[in-house]
Amino acid sequence: MSRLKRRFDKEVEMSRGRFGKFGGQYVPETLMNELIRLEEQYNFYKNDPAFNAELTKLLNEYAGRPSRLYYAEKMTKDLGGAKIYLKREDLNHTGAHKINNCIGQVLLAKKMGKTRVIAETGAGQHGVATATVAALLGMECEVFMGKLDCERQRLNVYRMELLGAKVHPVESGTQVLKDAVNETMREWAGRVDDTHYVLGSVMGPHPFPTIVRDFQAVISREARQQILEAQGKLPDTVVACVGGGSNAMGMFYHFIGDEGVKLIGCEAAGHGIETGEHAATIADGSLGVFHGMKSLFCQNEYGQIKEVYSISAGLDYPGIGPEHAWLHDIGRAEYVPVTDDEAVEAFEYLARTEGIICAIESAHAVAQARKLAPQMSSDQSMIICLSGRGDKDVAAIARYRGIQISD
Amino acid sequence: MARSIKDAFAGGKAFIAFITAGDPNLAATEEYILEMERAGADLIEIGIPFSDPIAEGVVIQEADLRALKSGTTTDKIFDMVGRLRQKTDMPLVFMGYLNPVFHYGYERFFTRCEECGISGIIIPDLPYEEKGECEAIAAAHGVDVISMIAPTSESRIRAIASEARGFLYVVSSMGVTGVRSEIKTDLASILTAIRKVTDIPAAVGFGINTPEQAAKIAAICDGVIVGSAIVRIVAQYGTEAGPHIYEYVRRMKGALRS
């Protein structure tokens, strides 16, 4: 471990759930003892060999890890610059990186003696992953999903029901992801003794940003080793999309201490930052306190949380995880806006060039890679985190191109 | 000079009434606060609406959205309190989520509180561990950051109560605000734990809506807090809610006197 990495870890440890000025535990008193207990239990189990053996077994044999690091040769040649590698989280069971965190948290919940898990979901990916692991481990599962999202993603609602979960359409507020988080927190505050909240991203009150990051860090733990095996040296750049930021945090984590590796997070710029219709928190957000954490948020002049927009439901969140806000603040990671148009073009490009239909979220990272690779030399390399597969997005992309197909 | 939180608890069991500022508009809020004072309320909690109130049940959530939709802002709420202060010296506190306060700027926010005689603030998403955010700045302007104790607080009660200012807000039930037919928490043992470390007043809120509940709970604490039941009257009668609120508060306060 490098000196830089040690300094980062120490700073976080010393400040109890703080990443610089970001993070913290801004929740109602009702939840405080449960969060303290969660932290204690997590700190115990993360060092417990039996827990880790069970976790690794599930990740490998059930979720299909390690995921491949694929050298995208055609794309590399076509862009004519850096060597491009794709970290294939899309090949995991349930089709995205979300399963890494769900296996970890549901297993932890079970060890803690919980019998029921609840979760928020936007497009439904995290809900499906939670319902999947709950089915496997024999836990009761209830998922909160904005009513508008339920209507847009009927297939995922049915998928969760097939897996034995109960889906609650959230009718409060703006009826999307942030409202689903609100409702799941309310539900949790009403019933903590038998219930664990499987938060889906590196956000929320401490210890969630740390727990989710640790469970997602398997992505960069593998990728770092895989690229060293493939080319004998570290990549120059690592690119990932960022909503709350869980795949990006997992993809960045083990590279943070490698000072020569550029870390780039791609935010959803929707119709463009200047239109106000976007979800680009770093580009256009400001410091605030929301969903249990101090971080950057899209908000108005009075601190009311704004409605955000992206073609990608998975990036359609008005905040960003506190560790990302901090990596941005200290200049260790760079965050760039990518528009709907750019993401859709990248989605189509990857399908045609490499025969991979990736999630529209991941396509934001692909779009940025298309801009960067040609400016780099052929002895340089980059890894793109392909966080999910794109089956779920096909109908929406067709609609975007003016073609009506029913899903 | 506005009266203090202490004054609110000086005349027997206190009736603390909550109302969302700006629902359905700020002129109505101003009128309803005066009605509640006239009906015997000892302390008014003025809710600063927030887009995402995670500790609220559906009644107050909807009130917040109505208030924001009617154009309510933190500045306009301060202006309303300023007008109110021409007419009453009754003790007033705010209830609001941290982000609007943080975003307004702590120094600026609490300076304005001091100017218009707001003597405390309840911030549901600011637990004991995070109160260093603004407690000192608030105190410098004579504003108490009011601490909450929940049914799950257990071993935390001691620390929270021993540093409490103004009064202690004891949350009666798990979950969010809203009318409940039954309150199952063992409040007496929570109150006993509080009394071991502090003698500042302790008021119970969440779920209380009938005079019978209020009387029963007030027997073991210093006051009761009622929110959703009042906000529900506003939701039902809109700008015509004055007499209904007056009547409701009068009955509730009556139950505390007997």
C-alpha cells in the first residue's frame, strides 16, 4: 500500500465517517443506535474469516466473479490511442455491479440476526439485486420505488415480485429515486429490530458509504491485479459513471494510492448543464446535508432539493456519495459531465464495435473514453467500468431514436 | 421582548402546537398561530417546509409540499415571524431540517432568529453526534438547539439529556410523525432516565391527537407536542381553518389543565 493511500485511510478513520468535511450521520435520533450497532457489527464481520469465506464463495459461485477485464481491441484500433480495457461488471448475475453490495449487506444483515431487508430503487437494478440475494438467503424483502419509476420500469417491478419481494410504489414528493430513499428511511425508522436497510450506493449516513464502498471495492481489487497480469503495468486512466457513485467508488478504490492513475467519474449532464435539466452534482451542485450525509447536492437557493434529470434512471440522483465529493475536493479524482446524446451515441457505438450492449449508465463512461483515448498514446491504457448490461435500456434507446417498441 | 421556552413550561403542563409555515399560505399561518395562542397554546413550533422531510408522515409531508408550492421561503418565514412579533410575545421555536438552515448560513440564520425572537430550533436530522454543526452559533444568538430522545435511544439518553437545552423532545413512537391510536412505548422509564440527569422540561410528541391521550401522557411529563392533528385541520379547511384550529387547541389544552 502506498503512502498516499495510507494517508487517505487514516484521515477517514480518524474522523469517524468523515471524508474531509463530507459524510457524517445526519439522521433522526430513532436510527442512531441502529447505525452504531451496524458499524460495530460490520467492523467485526469485515475481519471475520468465516464471514469473508462465505462472502467470497457467494461472489464467485453465485454472482460469477471475478468479472473479466476484457481488452477491447477493435475499439482501441478505431479510436487510435490508448489501449482500452473493459471491466465487465455487466456479466455478473443480475447484470450489474449492484449484486456485489447486495450479497455483502444481506449476508451481514443475516449475521446480525435480521429477518427482513428493505431497499430503495430507481430503475430497479438495485431492487432486483436485493430481491435476488434475499431470495437466496431466505430473507423477507420489500422494495420502495417511486411511482413514476414503477410505471417506466414495469418489467423490473415484475422481476422483483417473481423473486418474492413486495414492491411499494412511492407516491410522495416527486415519485422518483430520492423519494424512494426518503420512504425507505421512514420505513426503517419504524422497524429497526428485525429489518436492515440495504442502501444501494456509496451514500447515506455513516457507515453506509464505507460499507458499500468496501463491498464494491472488489471491482478494483480484481481490475488492478488483472491489468498488471495483462500488461505488466498500471493503467493511466480509470473511467466510471457516477450517480450516487457505487460502481465508480468500487472501480477507483484500489487505484487511489497509485498516484499516476487518473480517476475520472462521468456525471449525467442530461440535456446539458446549461439547460438545468441534468443530474450533474459536481458540475452544478453545492454543499449541503441530505439523506443522512454532508455532500454536494443539486439544490435551490433555499436548500430545497431539486428535481434532476437524466436519460439514465441509475444516474438520476440529486447528490453524490461523500467520498467522491472529497476525492473531487482534494483533486484526486476528476468529474466530467456527459450528456444524454453523448451517452446514447456511445451505447450504440459499443454495440456495433465490440458487440456489447451496455447499460445507458455505463455508456456515460464509454462516451468519455471515446473523447480521451484518441488524445492518449498507444503505450498508454485505460479501464472503463462497464457497470451493467443494457437489456433494460433497449426500449428507451429505441424511443430516443423515434422507434416505438413495447418492452 | 419575547417570552422564553422556560416561560412556556411555567404555568403547568405545556401544550406545544406545530404548524407548517406557508400552508396554505403565510398569512394563514400568521393568523393560525394567533388563534392557537388565544386557545391556550403555550409554545408554537413553526415548521420550515423542506422538499424531503424524512422524519414526517404523510400529513406533514404534504403540508411541506403545499407550502413550497405556495412560494414559501426561509426569508418570507422570517418576515412573517417579524410581523407576528408586532402582535404577540409568546414563545416561538422553529422545526426544520438541517439543509435549509445550513444553506441559509448558520450565522445569518440564527442572527435573524434572534432579531425576531425565535428561542429554539428542533432539527430532526441533527442527532447528538452532529449538533456541533450549529449549537454554539445558535447559542450565541440565544437560540437553543432542542435535542430529541427516541424509543431506541436507551444508553444514549444520559448523554443527550445532560447536554440538553431549552426542553427535551421525547419521541413517543418508532417511525415518523402522524396520528396514532395507541402509543406503546414505555415512556415512564424514558422519563425516569431523563430525570436522573436533568431537570429541564421534557415534552412528548409524535402520534398524540386526542385530549385523552394528551392528559394521560402529560401526567408523566412536562408537556405534549401536537403536529399532524393540527396540520390535518389546515389541510381540510385551508384558509378557513382558524375557528377549527382554535376549538381543537382549546380542547387539548383543557385536557392538560384538568
